[in-house]
Amino acid sequence: KIESNANAGYVLARAGRIEEALVEFRSVLDQSRDLKGPDHPSTLRAMINVGAALGALGRYTEALENDTELLQRMSSTVGRRHISTLRVMSNRANNLRRVGRETEALELLREAREIGHSLLGPMSPVTMRIRLNLGSLLTHLDLTAEGLEILDGVIEDRSTVLGSGHPETLTAMEVRVSNLRKQERFEEALVLIEPVIEGRIAAFGPEHPVVEKSYWLRGLLQRDSGRVDEALTVLRPHAERSFEQSPRSNESLSRAVELYRALIMAGEQDAAEQWRSRTLAWLETSDPADLDMTRREIRSRLLDPCR
């Protein structure tokens, strides 16, 4: 029963049916905890799957609670110097970042990187993932010079091990694009995003979500560099589609704000106000205390479109 539930969860997760996968993973966790105990490897594996599903659903507080308990159990059973513990440390750091506890996330990722380097070496896929997460977090915290140095190392190492067109290398390149955007090095970023788009189309096809993500980033770069008319050809349809599919998801709200800002920059004041009224009025009038951290940040960008 445990194995069949786990297999069903994996199949559902791969199909993108995360809510259903979470039900299966929770069932596995409950069964394993009852039959084998809270520290059994199968129970810990189930907790990893539950945490991943919660994170994929945007339920970051719950994911963090799960990963905090999981890291404690992993540390007391197999120890912190273990490959599975390192993966949990990286996951927990990501969720700390998502709930606004960036300082704790940074400390945890620095620790994980040091352990990964000494235990597995810098070229291990696990260590490289930790290095990428660290470079991304440093970029987010505006520590862009340190972040860029780390990202350049990840790109070089992944290119050596996997090839320059491998999806994992392209992911690191896209994070580097975001770092350059933070530094307002828009022309460099626009040059770099093109091979990311081309490589992702070659790997996944033109309609894949990661390709859409890269197109969206290029649209933001075009807008930020003053090419607003070009940017709107990308930002408008992508934001419209996100809104139609899931009007109150954090991604849709963020895209709605970015399109609003682009319309303002283009001088399309009437269109901007119509779009704002249609998609964002409820967010604007919400009490910030009732919003999660991500929505508070999106609301701040809405209220200060020049930010």
C-alpha cells in the first residue's frame, strides 16, 4: 500500500497534478510514520515529497514547517554531513526565503555549500544546486557582485560537466540574466537571454512553461531598457493569459503589475488604468496585514510603479 501510494504520487506530480500528488504523499507519510516510526528512511523520504509538493503549490509556510522538522530528524539520524540532509537544507533555505526570512536562508545555504564542497566536491549536482540557490539569493538581496561570481562559477562548471545547452546550465544562465537586470546591465542581459530561449525551445518545445518564463524575462528587460513597444508585444499577452488562467495567483498578480508599469511607461494611461481596475483593484484595497509576504511586495510595486 505504501509503495503504491508513493508511485501514484510520483505519477501525479510528473503530470502536474500536484494537489492530488500531495494527498498520496501525505497518505504515505501517515502510513510510514505509524508502521515504521518517525525516523525511518521511508518516513523521511515521504516528508521530502510532502515538502516538495507544498512548495510547488505555493504553500510555503507549511512547506517550511515540514522541512524544519525533517532537517531536525535528518540531522539527528544520518547527520548534517549527508547528501540527503544537504538536499533538505537547500529546500528549507528556499522556503525560508519565500516567507521573508532571508538572513536565515543565507546562513543555511552558506553552511550547506561548505559541507557540499568538502563532502561531495564543488562539481557534484547537489553542491552545484546549492551554489545556484546561493547565487540567486545573493542577487535577491542586492549582493549582486558576490552573487554574480558564484553564478559564473556554476555556469562554467555545468557547461563543463553537462554542456552549455543543458537545461541545468540554461537555468543558471537565466539566474545570471536576473542578476544583470538587478545591476541595470540590460544590454548584456538581453544578449544572454537569447541562447537561454533558444536552448529551452530546443529542449522542451516552444510552448513549455520554462520557455514562457524566459520570454517574460526578455520582455521585462526590453521594458527596463526603454524598448517599451517591443516589451508590450510580450508582456501584454502573457499577463492576459496568466490572468485568465488564475486571476489571483501570485504569478498572475506580479505579471499584472509589471504590465501596468509597462503601459504607464508607454504613455498608455487609459489602458493602464483599465487594466489596473480589472485585475488589481482588490489587491490595492486589501489590508496588507491580510496578505502573505509575496502579495505585500506585489502590492508595494503596484502603489509605487516607479520603484
